[in-house]
Amino acid sequence: MSGRLMVIGLGPGDDRYLTQEAADALQEAEALYGYGPYLEQVPRRDGQARHPSDNREEGARAEAALRHAAGGAKVAIVSGGDPGVFAMAASVLEAIDTGPEAWRTLDVAIMPGITAMLAVAARAGAPLGHDFCAISLSDNLKPWELIERRLNAAASAGFVIALYNPVSRARPWQLAKAVGILAGHLPGATPVVLGRAVGRSDESVTITTLAAAGDIAADMATLVIVGSRETRLVARPGQRALVYTPRAVESVSA
């Protein structure tokens, strides 16, 4: 009996953002693995086993799911947002790359979801309308010095920058530090969007400037988009401004 491992993106949180492919796969799975709060987003189904784990146990979670699937079961690992963006798909593939030969024979399917960067951008307008990049501020798996180098490079190259994992209880200082680095390349008036829990009932979206962004409260549920020199605001009486980055760039600043 051949097993199957499905790595499923749940999107931002609400069922309306779940793709039909992902919903069908969740119904098909005999067992679900994932970070506990993400598993709680999935409706319970009779006969479907659940294996929650902590947020920092990605490698062990991937290996456990692969062992289960190797026994012939249909197994799903769930990720918030898209599983390929700072999430479980890379951990699963790394486990296959370094694990037993039998894991390479499994039917593996990776099913995309709406990542936080896209959900927040849509709420704000079109800040990702031109070239952009994504950087995680977490230094759990890479040194902070590398994060600083990438922030400097991205800002100096003119990218709009989406910042994942901006703050945690263990590292409350890193967003303010990142904002300070970016301020060395960008004007203080550069538009910044902070979207928290977008797609859930408690979502909030704040549009501010780079000069003020370091003082705004954020947490691990927050995604930050820092505009480029070309990013603009469209003021609207009585409504939140729209943020966009024009698709055309007429000149290159020194």
C-alpha cells in the first residue's frame, strides 16, 4: 500500500480563503499534523487523527508525518498561509532529502495557500505592484548579521519589502532594529503597512510611515510591508488611504 503526504496551506485563517484543492485534501487525509493553533482552524472529522506540536518542532513534525505516510496512510501537514513561504514545505523536503530512501518513493503533494504578504497587501491596496521581496526577521535559523545584510541590500536595490516574524516575546527588539536599518536608505515618509491577523475576525490594518513604524505594537501575527521610494498613498475622505507601488519606474536614484 502506497502512502501519501500532503502539505496544505490553510491561508490567512478564514474558510473563505481556503482553496478547494486544500479543502478536498483535508477531507481525504486520515491523519493531520501541524502546529496546534493551525490544527484548531481545521474542522474536526470523525475518524481523523490529529497530532499537534509546538511551533519550533518543524523538523520532528515533518519526520513523524513522513513515517506515518510511509506506513501506507494518507497524511496531511497543515501550515498557515502558504506552506512554501517560511513554513512546512521546506522542512518536509529537507527531511526527505536527508532521510530514509523509502521516503523518496512517497506520493508528496504541496498545496498552496494565500500567504500573509498577499493578504495584507490586498487589504492595503497594491503595495506589491512592482518588484518586491520577503524577509523573515526571525534569527532562530539564521544569524541576525545575515538579516541585516539582506535588509540593507533589499532597501538599496529599491524593493518593497515584506517582513515576516517581526516580533516575538523572545526578541521584541528586532522590528525597531530593522526599521532603523531601512531608514538609512529610505525617507521617513515611506509608506508602511502593518497587518495583524488579516483574514481572521480580530484582524487589524495600520498604515503609517517608516519614521513611526518602529513605535507601533506588533507580534508574530503581524506582517509588515515597507514601501520603496516609489510607493504612494491615495488619500480618501472618511476612508483608509490606499497604498500602491506604480508598475513603471522612470529613473534610478543614486
